[in-house]
Amino acid sequence: MCNQKSIPHKFIFLLLLITPILAEWNTRDYIRREHSLTKPYQGSGMSVPYWDFLGSTIVTTNYVRLTPDLQSKAGAIWNTAPCHTRNWELQVQFKVHGRGKDLFGDGFAIWYVRDRMQSGPVFGSKDYYQGLAIIFDTYSNHNGAHNHQHPYISAMINNGTLHYDHDRDGTHTQIAGCEAKFRNYNHDTHISIMYKDDTLIVSTDLEGKNAWKECLRVEKVLLPTGYYYGASATTGDLSDNHDIIAIKMYELDLLETQNKDEDRSHIIPSAASFEAPRERIEDEKPSMSGIKTFLWMMCIAIIVIVLVVMGIMWYQKRQENSRKRLY
Ligand SMILES: *[C@@H]1O[C@H](CO)[C@@H](O)[C@H](O)[C@H]1NC(C)=O
Ligand SMILES: [Ca+2]
């Protein structure tokens, strides 16, 4: 009797011993309050700790609305603290919704950039920026054929020299993208932007299944520390409510290969690969049709086979000749 009773106590004691160790292992999930925006938003008075507002943005108890479903609005929120973390994950819960069934726009963007609080033409923020933009483009400005449907999520890295071209929906400056229907859902919609080991991974949770689905992954992306997080949105002739419900920034552990003393603050934003040149060529002259490509492949295959056969024949002939010489 006595023994049986003491077992759970021992167990609890063991748990108490283990818990701090588990908590320490869990540093991967270390949330950084100074880069996060969670309910309740308001601190004392009107201000929201760590965030500044621009333009049409309003704060309610349940959401931060960057633009209402009205024409020609632009709004933004900007984190007041620069991010000094090398590996991070930003999880954003958002809601894009409006009365428009077929016509809505323009979209919103999530930023990690050098200059904060600057309104401009790129979804409510400045063009020729330095840093990273994750763009949620709901309206296709492109009159010609696109390789993709809208709404569309894309990533763009800028060192301050690139222009975001709305006429092409930014397709020739994006590093990657994916189609993603994220409008007018009753359930929660989330995006995860992970920057780890110089790799950018964007995942979405749009179907209310509580699971991440990879949208894009790009290696060799260089971003400095010390930039600012933000979100901005615009409406034009078309409109939508662009709401941010929550932003959670997680500090991720340094990898063993990363030197913690390395100064990453002077890096110029860059990405080794661009989708750009390929799409630009496709835009100017249509790419080869499937049949044409197939015929080309056939031709090349036949040439290769002929060459191989000729090579074998030549080789055999030579073998024969050398054998003849031996006799
Ligand atoms: C900025 O990016 C452009 C386009 O990728 C590139 O041609 C240029 O060399 C870059 N400039 C700097 C200073 O890195
Ligand atoms: Ca667009």
C-alpha cells in the first residue's frame, strides 16, 4: 500500500527535475515579444507597444486593419525595434476579406527592411527598398497571359536598386512564389516566413487544418541583421479589408556551422537565384510548345543514338583491323 502511493510522488518529483531541462531545450521556440503583436494590442492608452502605425491603419480589440474595404487607402504597421537575430521565424495571422467576388485588390506585403515608416507605391510601402518583401498580390495587373493565377504570394529581395513593376505583378524581380487562395475564409489564415541558414522558407496554413504547406524555398539568400519588420497594404480602384490579427517572431538557434560573433549588420541583401530572366524571355516570345519540345528531344535522341552506333561500329572495325594485324 505504502509503496504504491509513493510511486506517483516519485514520478512528480522526477518531472519537476526534468521540466527545467526541457524548457532549456525548447529555446528553438523562443518568442521575442519586442517583435511580436498579439492580443490585447493596446498597452496603456492608445499606443501599441513596439509598433507604429501609418495611413489608414486602425486598431480594434480583435484586429489591426491596414486598409478597409474602400478605394484608394494605404496603411502600414512597423516594428519599433530592429531585429538582431540571425535565424528567425515570423508567423503572421492575417485576414483578407471584402465584398468583391471577382474584383478585389490590391493586396498586402510583409517586410523585413532597412527603412521603416516610409509610405510608397509597393503595397503601401516604398519602392527601391533594401531587404525582403513577401507580397500577397490579390489583383493581376498583367493583361497578357501569366504563368500563374492570382491571388499569388511571392518573395522579393532588393538591394535598393530594383523597381517593383506592378504592370508585371513583380514577376521579373521575384525570387520565387506560389499561388495561394487566401481571401474570404471564416477560419484563421497564417503564413510562416522562416529565415535560417541563409535559406528563406515561406509556408502557409490557409485551409484551417493547422498544418504548414510549403509555398517557396530559396537558398543562398543574404539578409543583414538590424532591419525592421512591418506590414503594409493598399487598395486602389479595387479594395479589400487587409487585417493583421497577430505577429509572432521566434528566435531560432544558431547552427553549429554559424559563428555567433560574426557581424552580419553590413550585409547587402541579395539572392543567388532569380526567377526573373526566365520569365522575362517567356513574356517577350512564347516558349516552345509541348509538341515542339518533344520533336526537338526526339531529334537530339536520334542524333545521340546514331553517334553511339557509329562509334561502336568504328570501334569494332578497329578491333577487327588490329586482330588482322596480329595474325
Ligand atoms: C543590386 O542588385 C542588382 C540586381 O540583382 C545587381 O545587378 C547589383 O550589382 C546589386 N548592387 C549591389 C551594390 O549589390
Ligand atoms: Ca498586382
